Amino acid sequence: MFLSAYRKAFMMIVDSCSICADCTGAREECKSPRLARPTAEAMAVDVYATVRQYGYPIEVLRDYSEQMNRYAFLMIE
């Protein structure tokens, strides 16, 4: 997006951070806090409402064996 003249672009994945291969999973123990991205929820994005607004499937899972839908948000100004 930057190369397409959008100077302000920010990607948020709706998943756990994958920057470090050996992530502790605890924010207070993060080895790369300057690289870590906030979650969409932390930026006040209602993930369920937004995904449903565009007609994509999303449901609360009751068990880890259920199929998960994964989404990301690209914020552009």
C-alpha cells in the first residue's frame, strides 16, 4: 500500500502475534514490543460486527475442533 502512495497504512491480524518464533504469549514478557501490533479489538474495532457487515462468516467457537475463520484488517488513510 505504501508503494501505491498510501503513506499511512496499518495491518492488524485477528490472531496471535507471530513476530517471534518463541513467543511467550504474555504481553509483559514480549521480547519485541516495538514490533508487536495491537489487536483489532484494542483499537475499538468490533470484529464480529465488521466481518458480518461484509457478509463473511464468523461465529463464536465452542470447541477447538471447530473450523476457525481468520481475518485481518488493513487500515488505510
